[in-house]
Amino acid sequence: MCVDLRSMEYYEVEEVVLNLGEKKYRAKQIYNFLAKGVSSIDEMYTLSKDFREKLKERYYICKTDIYHKLESNLDGTRKYLIELGDGNLIETVLMIYKNGPSICLSTQVGCRMGCKFCASTVDGLVRNLTPGEIIGQMITVQKDLGERIANIVIMGSGEPFDNFDNLVKFLKLVHEDYGLQIGYRHITISTCGLVPKIREMEKLGIPINLAISLHQVEQNKREEIMPIAKVYDIEELIEAGKHYANVTKRRVTYEYALIEGVTDSLEEAHKLGSLLKGSLSLINLIPINPIKEKSFKKPNLKRVQAFQKVLLNYHIITTVRRELGSDINGACGQLRRDVINRDKR
């Protein structure tokens, strides 16, 4: 079985090169080609034809091609559907900020967490992405953009910590000196609350930013919209988040989706403030994007501002997520579902 070069760390590529009888410096050439976005070994033109043929016998470069792309007329946000080698499609989002572009990556095809407000979970989990497919999204989009992307949020389709080993391998790949060279502090990982994996990430000592998808502060209500809460309760989750912040000295972001009539009462704002008061935390309020298969609605601006004001009174840094790409299928996983349903017709 052939092995994906994109999923290999630099030292592994060095071993490949030496085992094939080539000089060690060839590994750097290969890694540079991978970072530039070549899609086949034949495109590595500085390697001899004989060496390329040897590589092709045992190795390949995983497919992460642009299948479909939408660009917002409002803010320049781009939503990509990336096609994988087996024909599966995943979403990747490029966001334009004043301090440079940022990319949102997927870690799974679909998702098995079952969060009621997320389009990615509607059809369940198809499979995990390989490390090469995760980094491949970034390489493909960066090549299409034509400039370096230095900030990563892992908040696309899938639960990152449900694909933990491949996620950790990706973090090492994207940080490599001869690769994309992204600093760990420029990477944010969002989890719906897999507590053991939060603790495991903490022990690894990789200084990424952690975001916890909280979305509800009452245990029974959180269980209704996020089934993972039946496994790890709010108290356990918040304790893990606070411990992560204390050990890493990194402020933990708590994401809170505002759903009209479900999560947006001022009473819940006070409970959220009491829960996180005094901790090294930031609350990011997310007015929900509509999902065709769900009846959830976004609260009006006045309600959002009132909710935020309550939290600010608890002296907690509280932001409202800037709405990006609202004219191009804003909900996570919605573009993929729309295209799949369209192609079935």
C-alpha cells in the first residue's frame, strides 16, 4: 500500500530519502514542494526522473482539490468544497481580517457528535481525515489565494478531538521548519467537550489556543442540544477548561451559540457569567446561522447586545462573532449538504 507524503513529518521524509539511496537534502526539496502545493510527485522537477519513479512506487500525495468555491460579495470570505481522493467532500473557509487571512479547517467528513444546531452532523460521521488531508486543505486554499495564511482555526466539519491522533500529527506537520511554519499560538482548536482529550492535549504541552463549544449552561438543556453533555457534564467540562488555562497560561474561549428562545435569555446570561467569573476566559457569542433542516432562529441585535452586556458586568471579556460570508451558506456544513443534494437531483 502506498503512503501519503503529506502525512509524513520531516524526519520521516528524510528516512524515505535515505532508504531510497538519495542524499539527505532531497528531503528538504520534497517538503518545500509539498508546502507549495504540488499535486503529484512528477511536479517535483528538481528530483531526477529515476528518483521520482522510485517514489511513485511506494508513495503518493493525497488529493485535496477545489470542487466548488463561493466568494462573499460582502467581506471577501471564501467557502471551498474540497474533494478528497475517495470522492468525499469537505468544507474549508477562508476569512479575511485586518491582520491577515485566517483559515477554518475540517477534521472529519461529517460528524457523529449530533449537535442539534450544526449541519455537519445531519448525516453522521463518514470518516476521519488523515493528517495529509487536514494540512492539504490549507495548502490548496493558500495556493488559490496567492498569499501566506498564518492563522488557523480548527472549527470546520467534525469534532477535532474525535480524530485526536491525526489532529496531533497535523499540528506537528503544520509547524515544521521546512513546511508551512505556523506557530502553535496561531492555531485555535474548538471542541464540543471531549474532556479526556482536553486533558491529553494539555499534557502534550503543545501551546495551541483552546475553544470550548459550550452553548448552554443548564445541564438538562445542554443535553437536549448537545448529546456529548450526557457523557461529560458541564461542571466537568468547565473544570477541564479552567485547568487547561491555569496550566498553559492561555485564555480559553467559550463559544456560546445564541438561538432565539433556546439559549438567549438574560437568566442564562447571568448563569454563564457566574460560571466563568474570575477565570482566564473569553466568551464568544455566536448568533446562530439558519439551517434548512432545523427550525432554529437567530435572535435580534438588541437581544444579542443585552446578553453581552450582562456578561461584561461580570468582568468577562465577551465578543460577538463577526458575521462573515452570510451571503454564501454561512452554517457549518450547509454548503456541502446543498451541493450533495443538488448533485443527487
